[in-house]
Amino acid sequence: MADRTESSIVVVAAPGDVLDVIADFDAYPEWTGAVQAADVVEEYEDGWASQVRFTLDAGVLKDTYTLAYEWDVDENGTGTVSWNLVEATVLKAMDGSYRLRENGSGTEVTYTLAVDLRVPMLGMLRRKAEKVIIDTALNELKKRVEG
């Protein structure tokens, strides 16, 4: 699963504000179109989520899956939040990250994603699906933070 899809967007807010929205998993169903539920299963000692279970309904793709998170972020919110798949029904792999970097007008958020399904899918179609997922997620994140 070497192929990854990546896209960036500038959010007019401080990195810490963007990070707060990313870390507030309970609120995901309010602002992400496909996530029906997000439950923190385990936390690190510092309070960051270490594992989160998601219920996804993206039309043709429905699944319940658990992601393990790593938080390599500074006090101001810059850095990287990364995740990988722990378990799922339909997904075989899901590795991704949000990279937050200060930008003159706010925060540049770069989203990287690689997804593999248990059912065969052409690489070109998988990358196109990843691009739609990423662009939708970035636009929803921007709207939530700036809204």
C-alpha cells in the first residue's frame, strides 16, 4: 500500500484551534458527512486519544473500524496527527495523517491518506476515492474551524 494521496488547504485559524477540532472525536458526526459515530476507546496518559472506533456510512462504503492515533504536536498545535487501522470489516488498511503548519494567513493543513479494501479495486479508482475523501474532509474541517 505504498500509494498515498495528499492534499492541502489553508484554514484561517491558529494551529491549536484546528488541532482542537481534529481531536474532538465526539463532535465528528456533527460536521463530517460520513461519520455516524466516533467513540474514543483508549487514551494516552496525557489525554490524547490513542484508539478511536468509527461508524462510517459513505453510501456505497459502510464500515465500523478502529484507528490507532499518534500525536506528534507542539504546544501551539503545529505538527502531525497520524493514524493507522487496528480493525475493520470492509477496510483492509487505512493509514493517514494531518500535518499542521503555521502559515501567514492561518494554518496549512495537509491530509495524507492510503486506503485498501478487502474487495479488489483498481489502483486508479482507489486513488480517486482517496482524493474525494481527502478533499471532502479538508473542506469540512475548514468550515467547522472557521464557522
